[in-house]
Amino acid sequence: MKKNQMKPVAQEQSSHQIVPSNADWGVEINKDDLLMPRILMMQKMSELVEEQKAKAGELVDSLTEEVLCGPDETLEIIPFHSETIYKEMHNGEFHSIVPYTTKLPHEEVIDGVKVERDLVIQVFVLIPKEGLDDIPYVISFKRTSRKAGQKIVTQFYRNSVVKQPPCAVSWKLTTKKVSGDKGAYHVYDVTKSRKTTQEEMAKAFIFNQAVLSGKRKVDYAEEDKF
């Protein structure tokens, strides 16, 4: 009687191919098409809150709608540039961003159109966190949150006096709940955190050059409601 002989089982070749991480996909990216996401502070009337995608007081990425920070948490930011603008509304709808060159009335009627303006301090920041530090973000400080932006701009001035770059320190960005005539709402607050590293300052400088060259556009598609 012959012994049963075990035949070797041929291994199936995997149908999955490994794509090298540095493979050339042939995608052409025009840097002029890149948008700078804004950090949006959620209010109880914000669209994402009404859709139950976020909670009041949370900070959200305007492009991905990802929650960056909870209402009781802090988000570290490294500010490197600022500009003052007017956010202009026509008949209650967002119309345009107007550079601040001279003081304009907060509200007026032009050719039958009700024009309302918010004076805004826009601060451009690097978020020193893996996955978020590849592109600059923008924070709009206005109305009751404008004081937080003024703190950062004042520090920019102090840095310049001692020959330091605007991004010499990082800040902790938070939201806090306050009450007013229209009920409770959230405002920004900032506190200085630490000295930035040489690597962080180098990255902030590159971002700043891109902002100054006009090769980065701010995402205004989703205007946050206050």
C-alpha cells in the first residue's frame, strides 16, 4: 500500500499591488487654485449646528467641516500675518470682502440696497499639529471677538520692536460662552503659550510669502453666522 503523498498547495498570487508612496500620478496642481481654510466658530444658529454636524462653541475647518477643537478645549496656533478688512452684506446676504483703506459707515443705504459692514481682523496662522500644518488657516476676529484679534496684532507690534518675527510665540485659541441682548453666544479668546521653534518659524515664513504673493485665496464660500 502506497503512502498518501501530500501535494504542495500552490500559493495564490495576491491581486493587490503595492503602489510606491512616491509614485507619479500625473496630477497637475496649480497652486493658485489652493484655498486657505478658515477656522469657523460655531454658534447655536450656525448651519452645521442646525444640521447636528457640530456643536456651539466648537471650532471647525471651513473646507472639510472637521471639528478642530471642542468648546472646552484649546487649539494651539502660530499667527504670522494679519490684515483688516470689511465684510460687506447687501440686504442681509454676504456680498464681498472690502480692504480697509478708510473708515466706512457700519450701515447705509446705497441705491435702495441696505449695506451693512463688519470690521474684521483677519489673522493667518499655522496650526502646529500633524495633518493640519501643511497649509495656513485664517481666523476672522470681529464684533465681540475683535479684542482677541487685537491682542495678537498688539503682540505683532511688540515683536517688531525687539526685532522678532510675528510668529515668535504661539497662542492658545479658545471659545467662551457669554450672554447678551440676543441670548447666549460664543466669543474667541487667546492667551500666549510658548516660544516657537526655528522649524515652525521657517514654515510660517513660507506661508507668509505665499499669502503676500496672492497665491493663496481665503475660503469665503461658507460664511459663518453670528
